[in-house]
Amino acid sequence: MTDLHSWFESRLGAYLLRQERKVLDEALPTLFGYFLVQVGTWGPVGSLLHASPIRGQYVLDPGRDDALQLRSEFDALPLASDSVDALLLPHTLEHAADPHRVLREAERVLVGEGHLVVLGFQPWNLWALRQRCGSPTPWAGRYVSAQRLREWLAVLGFDTVNLRRYLYRPPFARALLVRSAFLDHWRWRPVASAYMLVARKRVFAVTPLRLRRLKPKRAFADVANPTLR
């Protein structure tokens, strides 16, 4: 089986990476703050973050690549709570042992109104079906549908602000990949094999309770009034 990192240099891998950079180029320029963190490597290190205006950019991954700024498990980020403005998960959930824990960590480290960007494959599409048919696929993983991800994030207190579908060509031979280029222009939704979901961490406003003001009690309320004679 071809190594994932070297596979991105192939024609099919380059096509996938090009499509994902394209959708991220639409989303990342709209996110602002001080720190942008990518959890999990996908393609050349840092290649997905170039469109972001956020200067503080970091990549976290449990691998041993010297190009990484930080090494960390997906579900135990060495980051303070409420410290990250934007978090990118490029197919990270598909390769995590416990995707729910990864999302809980994302919720913990994001600031209020911070954004989570997730790239993922749909479970039933041509790219996923190739894996189910037993063909060697470097991108293989346990896929989470966009609808299920939205439900998970809603429970954690996120609002979905953008859902973009992409990757319309089939993952087959080079000739078929070229001949199906017209699908990128059609953007026929049932054919899309991947999605980008952008969610915002909800901030729950705290409304102070209005205390009931008691009527002041007189100092001698319980003392009998003196009788004047």
C-alpha cells in the first residue's frame, strides 16, 4: 500500500489536495484571531493554512516528522482551555481512535465564538466505496457523515455556519480522472465525496436573576406601642 505522504505526489493525491485547498481558501480568510491550530497532518505540513490571515499557526500531530511544530495526541492537546481562535481537523476524525474525545478537546481549547473547520469523506461515495470493495486506498479511515457530525457538534454547543461539498471526480485511473473534469463544473451534490464543515462555538449568555427587594422592617416592629397617659 502506498504511503499517504508520498501518495499526495501522485495525480490523484494532488487532485484531492488541490480541491481541499480550494474550499479552505474560501473559509479560512473569514476567520480571525491570534491562533490557528491544525490537528493532524494532511499533505505537506502547513500547506492547508496559507490562506488564513491568522499569524499564529501551529500543526499538532503524534507523528515524528521534524517539520512539525508540536507533537500531540489528537484527544489530548497540550493547549490551555479557551485559548485557540480557529481549529482545523483535516480528516482527523477518520483516523482517531475516539472521534468524540477529539471533538470534546476541540470544544475545550476553542475560545467563545471560535471556529472549528472539519474536512471529511462521506461514508457512501465513490472514494469510500473503493475502500469497501477491498482496493488499497491510502486515504482509508472510518468515515463520519456530515449530518452525523452536525448532530455531534450541536450536542457540544456548536452552531454550523457553513457546509461545503466538494470532490466530484471518481478516484480511479488517470484517464478517467481527466475525462471526468466536467463534474467539477457541474457540482452535482449526490456525486460529492467530501465535505468541509465550519462550526462556531456557542457562547451561552448568563442573565443575572433580579433579586426581590424586601420591604425594610421597622426596628421596633415587634415592640408594643407605649400608652400615653
